[in-house]
Amino acid sequence: MMNTPQKILRVALIQSDIIPDRVEDNLTSYRNKLQNLTGEVNLIIFPELFNCGFSPLFGECAEPMNGTSIRFLQEVSLKFNADVVASLPVREDKAVVNRLVWVTQEGIKGQYDKRHLFFGDEQQVCLPGQHRIIIERFGWKILPLICFDIRFPVWCRNACTNKQFDYDVLLLIANFPEQRIEVLRTLAKARAIENQAYVLVVNRFGKDGNENPHNGNSMVISPLGKVMAQAPANEFAILKAELNMSFLHRIRNKFLVGELWDPFSILK
């Protein structure tokens, strides 16, 4: 697929339940439910730890980069002629990371290891990442992050130099629990407004391996902080949306706050 500029970015957010630690069952479920995905789409996005979810044993589901789950993502990319994003536990040497992978028809375009690990199982199992990535596809610049990262505005921060922004879309894949869903919505809106960018949030529903309930509410947020589309709570959904580059440019050109952002560097 050519990375040619386009004004419209068509996305499909896959809001799903995730059976704890049962990788093959989850992949089979996705195969069946993705039969409902129709029409043109550029980017398909799954939730955090899409293949196994969180549990006290999720580290045992860690795979190499040529494992079953990444081959599944490649299969989806080829079938739907689209890029695919998800995270999964990946084992490298003796370490496990919560790794977001960006898969195209040609292979892996990029990868990001979650920097801000959540308390408990994740901090005990995974090593934190150290570097952000920005993916350029279809004429759009996209910052992919994972769940807890949304609470850290410096890590989410956009930059603007000579009216050129570091990114146009902040993409967040998540396992955000039901009890904090309003926190997620508030943070996502804030990140959109302060960075003058679209925000995509893909969240799971159902109980994880620690019996923590999740209710989905995946959403697409405009650069003005408006919820453009939202998936229903507590059910499987394919939330489709179109992001408009012309609208984004109008917002940025009308309100030139990007030129006033304070410069900074992340030291560690």
C-alpha cells in the first residue's frame, strides 16, 4: 500500500472482550467477528494486550516477534488491505515487554514498548520502554501510546516548529477499567485539546484475569475535544470513523497556540 497523502483517514476501532490467557480462543473470536467489517478502511486498531488480556499469568503468554499473534495481525492486514495496530506481551531474551506493533501488508512498520507500566502485575512482569515513535502513514503522522500513558501529558506532548506539528493523531490502545472510564474520557479530551490533534481510544470490555470489569466506551475525539463517535458499553463493536486533515488544519491555523508551546526535552 502506497503511503500517499490523503485528506481522509478511515479508521476501525475493534472493541472486544478478551479471555484471560487464552490466545488461540481470542484470535479465533476476532476472525469470526471481523467478518462484520466492511467498506474501505486504512487502519484497524485492537485493544491493549489484545491476545491475552491482563492476569497474574499474562507474562506466560509472551511470544517472540514471529509468533502466532503477530502472524494473525499480518493476516488481518492482508485480508482488509489496511494497517493494523495492537499490543501483546513480547519476550526478548529473558525480558517481557508490553509491545505495540504497527503491521502493514509488507510487515512490521514500527513498534513501541509501553513506558508507563501500571501497578501490580504489569510492573512485576514487564520492563518499561524508553522511546516514543511517530508513524507516518497515508500522509498522516500518528503517535501510538498504551493505556496508562494517557495520564502523563509530557509523554503525550505534541510539538510545533514553523507550523509543522510532530503528530496529527494520538492513538491510545487500552485496558481501562470501568470504575475509571470517566477519567479516561476526561484525559483523552484534554490530550486532544492541548495537542491540537485527533485522539483515538480503543478500550476492551469484560472482566480481566483479576476480575476487574471493563466497559469499553471506545471513542474518537476531535482536536476541539468533542467526542465524534463512541462505541456502546459492554458489547463487541467495530467503531468506524473518518478523520479529516482539512478540518485539522483549519483548527490549527485559526488558533495558533502551537506556536506558543513551551519547548522542553525529556531527559530520561
